[in-house]
Amino acid sequence: MTSSPLRSVLASRRALICLVIDDDAFVRMATSRALQRLHVGTVLEAANGAEAMEILRASGRDVDLIVCDLEMPRVDGIQTMEFLAKLKTSAGIVIQSSRQEQALHAASEFAQANSLNVMGALAKPVSGNALEGIIVRILEASTETAVKVRPIVDISVAELQTAIRERQFIAHYQPKVTVSDGRPTGMEALVRWNHPDLGLVGPDSFIPVAEREGLIDDVTKQVIAMALREAASLIHDGLINSVSINLSTASLKDRTFTEYIINAIRRWSLRPENVVLEITESAMIEDLQSALHILTRLHLNGIKLSIDDFGTGFSSMHQLLRFPFGELKIDRMFVFEAHDNPVQRAILEATIGLADRLNLVTVAEGAETEQDWKLLTELRPTEVQGYFIQRPAPIDRVRAWIESAS
């Protein structure tokens, strides 16, 4: 019988199209039947990557979910995912294999590096419960209440310059909650482009262009001004303690940035501790001297610094020693489905323990299922964010959610 989470979204969605790619006929049939029992809509099958490519080319349309085996004749799973990346598919990707977990993890990393929407990397045979959780997330993302953001699109420099000049960027916010009681503590500002023709465009489409063309500083400062303005009322009303903002590489080269952010904080009558600046490791490495100068001054002025995507770089431990961080943000790749992956769980548990010993706030991002949440309540990072708690949304919707959850 279809479970209640799935039933609650079945009525408000279109039928889904799923594609199962596996050279093992029995596994392929079992996976297809598991999907059919969930009443997803159409389930297509392919015995290898070459057949899958022919199906996708012939259909002339994208699919919603692709379950892809790694080891297949003619065209294997990695080659298939390369093809899917070239198609710029927005489908949810589930990778399955009878190989060791390290192979699944490496394949998942490859797919994410190619901007594919990886929703799971699972050992064979894939259980119906695991597929149900993934289907629920796909359906929830396609309901009317979800904020639609277009997949990656090609953006010209001229369009981006117009967007900056006309201030077409907006911020969506994702709440952070305490793992102990689920109380909202803050929110992360995530930039979106309200494109006049395309609608909402995600940052993966325009941030690389902005960085390449030297426009990223303009985008970052617009986001900072917007985030502080929109978060100020929630902070003044005692609903949250802070707003987190991602810092660009350009900001870590600009020696005037410290004065800029301090003045922006004062303008909205906020305190420095109300602002968390998230910095990725690559941004720090690019210009070490300037990064040390700026981040140390920000720290001395009371602004909290967060190392973002911790564990994804080559020298994350060194950055904890080198820079004055007060928060460690655990990348979603170590959180999502760690309950079912001993390697991910071990890394997640060790990272939380390390942060505790260093007296750092830990934020686990990527909690997308109830199982993710239950594991995190057991391992106890300081804060959690993810789709299971709340999807990114405009400030009015997030405020309403925070007020109801407080």
C-alpha cells in the first residue's frame, strides 16, 4: 500500500516518467515493479547506456527519475551520466551498484561534478522504501507550492550586466534549526536571478559567468544588502539570531570589504554577531595573503566566519588551523543518506566530534529525509538545514514558517 507521505502528494502532481537502466533483466524488472507499485506513471527500461540514450533521443523529452546501474556492457554507468550531463537533464538520478560503497560514492561525486541532480547512491537491490523516499522528494518539488528554479541555462555577459544594473537578483532563504528541539536559529541567503524572460534562474547558471567576467563583486554586494535588509526584522523581533551569506572570491581580495560589511550591518541596526559569512576553501586558497588579512579583520570586528562545504577540499584541516572560524558547515554529501552508508556516517560522526573539540558550531546541510534527521538527532551537530526542514523560499514565506515553528 502507498504510504501516507506519498499519498499526500499524489493528488497534486502530474504523472512521472521514470527510466531504469540495468543490464541485469531480473534487477531491472524488480526495480520497475517497485516503481510501478508506487504509481509513479510511466516506467521505461533500458538494458544499457546505449539503449537509454536511444530512448531519450527518441522521446524528445526529459524524464523525472533515472535509476542507473554502474556496470553495464557497451556503455557503462559513468559514460551514461556523461551523456545525461550533456543533455542538461533535470531528472533525479539514482545510482545503483553491487560494487563496494567507495565505488558508489566516487560515481556520485562524478555525477554531482557534472551538475546532475543525484538523489541517491544505493547498493543493489534497491529497496521500495528507498525509492519511495526519492519519489516523495521529486513530487514535493513539483507541487504548486514549490518555488520553481530553472535548471542550468546559458547566460550571456550582456544579460548579466543588465541584471546587475537593474538589480534583478533576489534572495531565497533556507532556515537553520537546532537539532535538539527543531527551533529556528537562523537562515542562509541564497541568490536567485529573477530573469524577465526565463523566470527564476539558479546561481549555477550565472555565478561562473560573473566570476569569469569580473562581475561577482557587484552580485555579492547586492545580495549582502538585500539579505541584511530582509533579515533585520526577523532578528529584531527575536525570531532568529543570524543570517548567513556566501562570500565570493572577489570579496577576499578587496581590502575595503571589512568596512563595507560593517557599514551595512550598522545601516540596519544589526550587531556583527548577527551575520555569518560562509567561505569555501577554494576562495581562501586563491589569494592567501588577502584572505588572511580580510578574514582576520572580520573576526576581530565580531563577525562570525563559517567554513563552507567542509571536507570537500584537499586541506580543510589546515584551513581550520589557519583561519579564525567559528562555524563548520558539513557538506550535504556527507549528510544525505548517511544513515544507510557506513562510510558517510563515519566521516559525519568524526567531523562533528572534531568541531565539538574545537568549540565550533556545526551546521549539517542536506538533511532531506526523516532518516537523515533521525541520524542527526543521534549524532547531534549544533544546527541542521535541508529540504526535510524547509526548502529555500522568499522572505515572506520563510518568515511565516519561522513564526509557526518558533
